Amino acid sequence: MRSALVGALLLAATASQASAQVSFSSQTGAPDPGYGSQQLLVNFNNLNPGSYPGIAFSGNYAILAGSVSGAAAPAGVNTGFFAVPNPNGNSSGTAVIDFSGFLASKSLKSLSFYWGSIDSYNSLRLLDAAGNAIAMNVGGGTSTVLTGTNVIAQANGNQTAPSTNRRLFLDLSTTPTFAKLELTSNGRAFEIDDIAGEMATVPEPTSMALLGAGLVGLAGVARRRNRRS
């Protein structure tokens, strides 16, 4: 009985890990189609990166007000936006948006942002607090990298077309360890605006107590059956 119970638990854990992949969807913009019931987390209207409590920025990036040479605001955006790399720096680079402080006592069920002029050389990774990449469901398979081409086949960087200015939605419901967005561009540039999210529901104490009681009960049944055998 013990072997069967252990086997079942291992099988359940394996299945859970296999299914714990972030799925994504997108909606055409020009302008931003909006984030629905999600909560706005960062709007980039304040150009000071230290003005967003619990959220930290690092790497090769710039927060800009209006299009400049080397970085175009997402279609319809007339306020601040986030660009990788910094248009005054190298022609390629990586930046990290770290939500660890904001998520110190909570987790996100979903996250979205408005992605402007999507290019094939734009890529995104989701990281946990330790910097480990989180698996995503990409093209029917598993990958830790999501590129512009995965979102829209014709990722040609068009600055005004709805097809290349889209809100990307990420389902984080199976990955409570999410902590960081890593944006990379091997050209000019990866531009986003208005990051929004939906907070995960914390299980009620009663539900947790019932789950604990159920596990204790299963363990007791296993012990009694072992004694009889």
C-alpha cells in the first residue's frame, strides 16, 4: 500500500510539474486595447525608475516620454514607455523588471503589457526570484524564451499596425514563483507600456485546514493497512 501511495504522489507531482507552464495570448492594439479587470502596476508616466514601489529595474533600458531616434512609443501611446536597449547606448541589450518587492507577500495570477512595434529580434523570459527561467507553452511545445515571432508571425516592427502593437497576456496561475520579466532586443528596440496584473487568490484558512486533515487521514489509513498486512 505504501508503495502504491508513494507512486501515486510521485505521479501527481510529475503531472503537476509538466502542466506548470505559462501560456500566453495577445490582443491587437493601436491603441492599447486595455487590460480588463487586471490592476495597473506600472504605467511609466513617471520617468524616474525609483517611483514604482516594490518594482526594480536593471540592465540596458530607458524610460522615455515620446518616440526618439532608436525607440518608438507603442502605437497610440503619448506618455512614458519602457525601451530596451537604451537608445543612447548599444544597439542591443537586456533589461530586467523585478517585481520581487511587490510580490513579497502575494503572487500574480496573470500579467499583461502593451508591446509596441513587435520585432522578430525581441525576446522575453520569465524568471523566478533566483533568476531561473520559467517554462512557457510556445508553439505547442515548451520553451523558456518567447520571441516576437511567437506572438505574431509577421513581427516586422511596424510602428502603427494593430497586428504588431498588441497587449500580451501571460497566465501565471500554475507558476506562483514568477518574480521577474527579462526583455532582450538584438536591434532597435523592445518597447512596452502599462504593465498590469491580477493577484492570485490566497486559500482560505478553512480550506487549508481541510486539506491538511485529508492528508493526515490518508497517512493514517496507509499505516493501518500496513499493520494488518
